[in-house]
Amino acid sequence: LLALLEAGCSAPVGAYATAEDGVIRLSAMVASLDGSRILREQRSGSDPDALAREVAHVLLEGGAAELVAAVSSPSPSPCPSAEPNAESRRPS
């Protein structure tokens, strides 16, 4: 989602996903730094990549690019990892 929104690690972007019975539910938000403007979107589906594209598209249509641009430097430092944390997926 960060890549689709062209957002760096310091961008005020949040996302949360759950999966149950083959259905993924993705909730995401983009906010202004002062919190005066918050864009939210939520979608469900079975293809995580398509779901991320759909959510990003709706957020971008709503003005997410402007909110992200307001906090992005000309050459943002790369995020340590955009991959899910493997530790959180290990069974206990």
C-alpha cells in the first residue's frame, strides 16, 4: 500500500488487514500531519494485491497524494522493510 501511495516511512498512512475463511478485509487511512484531514477506505476480497490497488485508488482519488506529498522529502529514505513481519506469522 505504501508503494502504491508513493508514501515513505514517515507518511501518516495506516493499514490493517484480517483474513477469515479466504476473505481479506483491508482498512487503510491517510491523514494530514495535524490530523485535520483523514481519508479512510475499507474493502474486502480474496486477492491481496488487487485489494491494495483498489484501496489505494480510492484514497488517491480522495486526495491522498496531496497529503503524502506534504510530508515527503525530495528523496525519502527507504523503509527498512515493506514485507510483513515473519515473526508475527509464526505459530506460538
